[in-house]
Amino acid sequence: MGRSEELFEQAVKVLPGGVNSPVRAYRAVGMAPRFITKADGPFIWDEDGEKYIDYVCSWGPMILGHNHPVIREAVERAVKDGLSFGAPTRREVEIARLMTELVPNIEMVRMVNSGTEAVMSAVRLARGATGRDKIIKFEGCYHGHSDCLLVNAGSSALAGGHPSSAGVPEDIVKHTLTAQFNDLSSVEELLNAWPGQIACIIVEPVAANMGVVNPAPGFLEGLRKLCDESGALLIFDEVITGFRLALGGAQEYFGVRADLVTFGKIIGGGMPVGAYCGSRALMEQVAPCGPVYQAGTLSGNPVAMAAGLAQLTYLKEHPQVYDHIAAKAKWLAEGMRQAVAETGAPVVVNQIGSLLSPFFTPTAVTRFVDAKGSDVTMYARYFQGMLERGVALAPAQFEAMFVSEAHGQAQLEATLMAVRATLAAL
Ligand SMILES: *Cc1c(COP(=O)(O)O)cnc(C)c1O
């Protein structure tokens, strides 16, 4: 038995499922999780000293790769001055100015501690600003684990077989309406059924928690138009796509304006951070300016701000990162498709920017129902085969593969070799 297995035996006695976030338990791939000791560049190492090429990248934050010296040094400098003050600091102003400069259509930023908090607060703001209660989300999109958004959710809420959660009262989720991603008519139906009552439509502009599913041409534009006509606010949940698809995120990439935008993951550089952002008029509805209450003891934590500011500043100064990571992901996706063609395996590979994911289905995946058609048992075997060959993928089908600036040609080639060998063995 390896050290990860030993630790896991102890872990399950004191942590539910042995973990602090469900997907980490590896249940969807039927094995004990690897316990990680350290990470550097494109690699992670487990308790047994095994080294893997990592495509989880902490679920997105590590766009520059692990342990990037610029971020590490910024954190080390910040730590020397103390860990938390519960008071305003200079870096909060600097990161907010940088974000409003880089991201279209946002004038103000409120920092929180996670993506969940960011989305929960943005929805509260949308309800407060419109005076309406109902919200529209899309089946298979994940927006964190707050009550009203844990309805027909993606990510590990999906992999665990619990599309919603116990402990969420019907009375609370009755205001959450669910539409189908890439299907504007399903949105129109809800808007017609509840005229003047929809506070917001919230969407992952690229669905990345049902595997990766690109928005169909016209889908995001259509949502914008439906919001304008109905007076609902459009919320882009850019916790994954923010500063990943482009410096300006999905709004810039697709040229579609959102009213509120949520961030997390990349803006913390690996520290726990989230943010919600929008126009001055909307954001000044938030306390202490306005009636929408939201607060946080550790919000804008100085160490987290240092990490995020260092990462975003680096990205601003090295915008070529976006061409690099997209080219690498494209190269990988094409190589994977070729390997699939050689072995005759029924696999589809979706890719956009630095996000990609394989689905074990012969048909194109453009909607949630297509993604659900993937053979998850095949994914589990694929995952195991890749791990044995030194490549760490997301331990569940309905997640993205993240390519970072640190993934070099040697690692990409090694990954494709592992893909070929694994597919052949399946
Ligand atoms: C990860 C994620 C969240 C939740 O962020 P946490 O920091 O895990 O709370 C919300 N929305 C999207 C799109 C995400 O991918």
C-alpha cells in the first residue's frame, strides 16, 4: 500500500470522504486519491514521490504553472508584513484598478473569499437592484455551492450523482429556474412564463463544469438581447473563464457585454479569492453605499491580494501567454483527435482557448444532454491509464483540462504518448 492509500485510510476517519471538497475523493474514478506534497511548473508530486504532468492546475488558478517565482516572491514579501488586518490596504485598490482596466464593462470590484461567495453575492445584488426574486440558470452549469444555485448543477455535484443537494429547502429553490445551455428558446419560455419577475440570467460563458462545452454562435448574444428586452441582468460567471480566455475574459473574447461578472480561481493566484464586479451604478447598491448587504472578515486579505495582483500584473505584461496556452491546448486536442481516429475509439474532444476535455461518446457535444451521454466508466479507465503513465487529469468526466504557460513541448508530447497508449489499452 502506498502512502497516499495509508493517508486516505486515516483521512476518511476525520474528514467526510477523506477530503475537504468532494471531487478530490476520486470516487468517480474508483480509486484512492493521490495526496500531493508539492508542485512546480507543470508538475505535481505525490506522497510516494511519484511525479505527474498536471492538467488540474488547482482547478484553474495556476495559469502560469505551479509555484511561479513572481507570485511566490510577492506572497513571501506580503507575509513579512502580517497576515491580516481587517482594514483597507493599498493592494486592494491596485488590484481593483487593474481589473477594471483590463476587463470591459466593469467599473467597481468587491473582493470576497471564494467563487461561491462571489456568485452568491452577485445574485443577491441582481435581486436587490431589480426588486425581482427569480433567477435563470442553466442545467449542468456550476456556480458554487450556495443554496439557490445548487439546482441542476454541474461539476462534482454532477459526478456525485446529486444534481441538487439535501438540505436545500424547496421554498428557497422555487425561485431558481433552469434552462438549457445553447438553447435560447428554453430561456424565452421561462421569461414568458414569469414576465417581469426574472432578476438575472446567470451563465458560464463557456460551460466548463460539464466537461468543456463552447457557447454556440449567437447564444451569448441572444442572452444579452433577452436580458435587454426583459429587464433581467446578465451575469457572466467567469470564475473559470476570467483572465483565462483573454485578459478581458469572455466578454472580450466573445464581444458580449455582461451586467455583472464574477471571478475567482485565477485572480487569487492560488490563494482563496473571489470577486464580483459591475458598473458603478450597480455596485454602489452594495453596503456601505447601498441596501444590499455583504461583508467578509478576511475579504481582500493582504496575502491573497499580493498573489492575485502579481499574477494579473504578469498576465498584463505578458499577453502572449494567451496565444501560447491556446496554441498548446489546440495542439493537444488535435493530437488527441488523431489518436482517437487511429484507435477507432468513440471519443470527442472539445477545446477553446486553454480549456479542453474529451467525452467518451461518438456524437458532437454541444449541449448538456450530449455531455451526459459520455461513458463515465470509460472516462474512469482512461483517467487510471493516464495516471499510471504519469499524467494527472481531473478525476471526473465533467471537468475541464487546464493548460498552463508552464506546460512545455516535452510535456505535451509525453501527454500525447500517454493518450495513445491508454486509448490502445482500452
Ligand atoms: C469553481 C467555480 C465556482 C466556485 O468557486 P469556489 O472558489 O470553488 O467557491 C463558481 N463558478 C464557476 C464557474 C466555477 O468554476
